[in-house]
Amino acid sequence: MSIHQSNIKKVTTHQLQEMKNRGEKISMLTAYDFSMAGILDKAGIDVILVGDSASNVMAGNETTLPITLDQMIYHATSVIKAVDRAFVIVDIPFGSYQGNSSEALRSAIRIMKESGAHGVKMEGGSEIKESVIRILSAGVPVMGHLGLTPQSIFKFGTYTVRAKEEQEAKKLLSDAKLLEDCGCFGIVLEKIPSELASRVAEEVSIPVIGIGAGPHVDGQVLVVHDMLGITQEFKPRFLRQYADLNESITQAVGNYIKDVKGKSFPNESESY
């Protein structure tokens, strides 16, 4: 058990709300497989996001767009099997909810039934209102995602900071309030000015989790491969790297190759 975790047996939406209410920050990281999810859960992480970032870090795609609903369910199922405490949210992937609330509901229900996840996350505000309401009416917890929404990357044309202009900032604030009114249990804000994120966190009563949104929100999320230094190319300003596993793994593999080639592995005590 980590000394950092709250004394909660099982994290729920209710507990996340209580954490916001008492000013305790919420910790959130991504995971896509059984082994990593087990490590994060035992370390005391509050929320695990089975992110569509799996498209990048697990499948090697340039964007999050290619990953399918079946693939997201596969990753989510692997994660859920390892988790005892954390609240597990799954991204509904691109093309599985936009523009059709019936399809959105089917996608969310498939994720919940087939993986055993605890909630879903969706990108967008007023554009996806009908889908959000429909999924919530089926009793599925929904987390919103505003600011830089990677599923819309070809519309933006860049991964730069969003909502710097007044009009976009106003829309983001109004979308955050809309998502709260619809019944979302929380919102992720990605790559927006710290001051705007702070205002959103103050003006909505539900938890607001930031990634590149400054310190004045209710919690933080990072992609686990980024914060552990497994991915090397991606180093935005908002990323704090807590380990250099790329270096450690490269060194370990190099030592293994050397021992195999030099015939020192396995030795007698490692043989039957």
C-alpha cells in the first residue's frame, strides 16, 4: 500500500466528488494492460484511464483516430482484471459516438458489459450533448473532455494550447457547465491556459482533472509511458518525467544479450 493513497477501499464517483469537496487532489494515470494496471493500483492511484492514447503508445499510430471499439474493450478488460481499488474509466474511441446517440449508447454499454469498467470518457461539449444524456440515462458514469481533444486533431491541425482566444474560452466554460448539468461526474481539461482551467474548476462543482492545464484544478492525469520515460520523443512542457525506463530497459536488455552471447547465462545454478 502506498503512503500517498487515501484510506478508501474502492474509489467511486462519490469518493472523487468528496475529494474535490475537501480539497484533496485526485491522481490519475493511463494504463492499457494487466501488468501495468496492477502496479498503478497497488501504488495507490485514484483513477486509471484506459485512454485511446493506446493507439499511439501501444499500437504505434500517429493519432488516436485508428483505434477501434473492440481494441479499447480488449485493453479495458486486461486493466480491470488487475484492479482492486482504482476507478477505471475507458475512452469511447473516435467514430463510436459522434453524431449518433444510439450508436454512442451501444458503444458505452458494450464497454461496460464486456470489460467491467466503471465509466466512460468522451471528447466534446454541446456537439455531443445528446449522446452524453443518452448514456447517462442508461446509468453509465460519463467523464467529459474539453480543450485539446486529440480525436479532433485534423480539425485543429495542431496540438497547440487551446482556448487562448476569448471566444473559444467562453465556449469551453459554457461546455463545462453543460456537461455538469447533463450529469457528468467529472471533466478532463487538456492543454488550456492555467487561468481558464482554474476558473472552470471554481465554477463547476464536479471534479476537474488537468493535463497541461496548470495546478489550480482538482487533479492531474498523464500518460503512463510518458511519465515513466518509456516514450522518448514526446516531451511537452506539461510533462514531468518520474523515471527513465527507456534507459533502464535498454541497459537490462544489453546486459542480457551480452550474457547470452558470452555464454554466462544460464549458469549452473540457473539450470536443472
